[in-house]
Amino acid sequence: MEASLLIRMVVTDLDDTLLSDAKTISRRNLAALEACRDKGIKVLYATGRGASAKKLAPDEHFDACISMNGAIARIADRVVYSRLVPYLLARPLLIASTTKGLRTASQAEGVHFSNFDINEAWPGIGPHRLVDFRTHDKDAEKLYMLVSTPDDIAFIESHLPPELYLTVSRDGLAQVMHKEATKAQAVAALATLWGIEPSEIVAFGDDRNDLDLLSYAGIGVAMANAVDAVKEAADQITATNEEDGVAVWLEEHVLTTTP
């Protein structure tokens, strides 16, 4: 059976997957996604980013957008899936992380509430406020800490409530989420809404926070620049993000086939 008969949804990570190293979507990638939508295939992204994703991947190119590793899924401005971290649950971890000396933040309502100037790490990433986590009272889409040693990671794990989970990306960003805030669960909510089976989904990713997504999708595709764990878990491997790997796979398996 031709792949075009199977694929009804395309899900892609952004950084180091759909986006180039310069944080742009190439013309080739964009054309491939638009061609998929012309065929009636739903196209969406699933990213660890928050509000900054909109600037890099405008809504008009996607049928839905998943941010904060699955904490929020929306169609245009309508939220269709949401799993936040209650501030009372987050507060002890945020305080402990600060006491440990880790650069720490709670991302909520489009603002980075932090114990450090986030522009030092990510210039221009978005609004931020320095806060005392002892009085911070915002439910968060995501908590994050900058880690540099295995001891930092072990410390966070030792203070992690059972309702939350930790994922650490290759750039030393430790992200703490609600256990039901995953890319796979957010995609599943959208798939159910649209009547799409997991076997009809292809997903692209490169880092550890994409593992559950690639496992859930009928076809999980790792970028050639992906970390080893993602390559090992994927069904297939495509070219790097700098080589338009998303478009390369779609052109070969979806856009050049005849129903």
C-alpha cells in the first residue's frame, strides 16, 4: 500500500528538526508541509518552546500547535489540551533548585518567572520577571533548570513530586512537566478530535523529549543530527535539519506517491 494512503497527520518538532540552525523554516520544508495540507493531511508542530514558537513557526502554516512539550495544544487560539503544573506542587522544587544554586524558571502565561536573567542564556527569548519562588503563585506550563553535571540532574530527580516528570535535552536544559503533559498525549488528543489513528501519523524529532512522540506515531522519523537514543528508537532516519530532512522524507514517501 502506498504511504500516501496511510499518512493523515504530520507532526514535527521545531528546533534541530524543522528549523535550520539559524532558526528558520526553509522554503523546501515549508513547501512540503503546504503540499501535505493540500492533500488533506493535518500538519502540526510539537515543541518544547512556549510563546516564542509562534515567531519562528507562524500559525497559518499549521493546523494545530503543541507547545511546552505537550502542556498546551491549540487550534488557532482555541486550547484543546492543557496540563499545567499547580504552583503549590511546583513551589518546593523551585525553592530547592534555587537553594542548590541552579538557574531556575517557571514558565506561565507567556512569561518566564525566574531567579536569573534569562536573556543571559537566550537573548530576546521573551518576557521575564525575577521572582522569589517562596511567594510565586502561577500554575506553570513548564519548569526548567540549567544543569551542567549529573549531580544537578540527580538533585532535581530527588526533589521531583510523583505527579511530575523530568526530561533533559542535550543542551543542558532540564524541563519538568506534568506527567500528562507530553508530546504524545497532546498529539493523541488532536488525533482523537480528528478521527486519526496513530498508524496514520508520521512524526519527526531529534532530542529525548521527542522519544514518546516517535514511539506513539505509526512512523517515527529521526533526523540524521538526532541524539543516538532517538535514532535507536525511530523507525526511519532522514537527512539533517540543515539538509531539509523533513521535506526529504515527505517528498519521497508522501508527496511523490500515487493514491
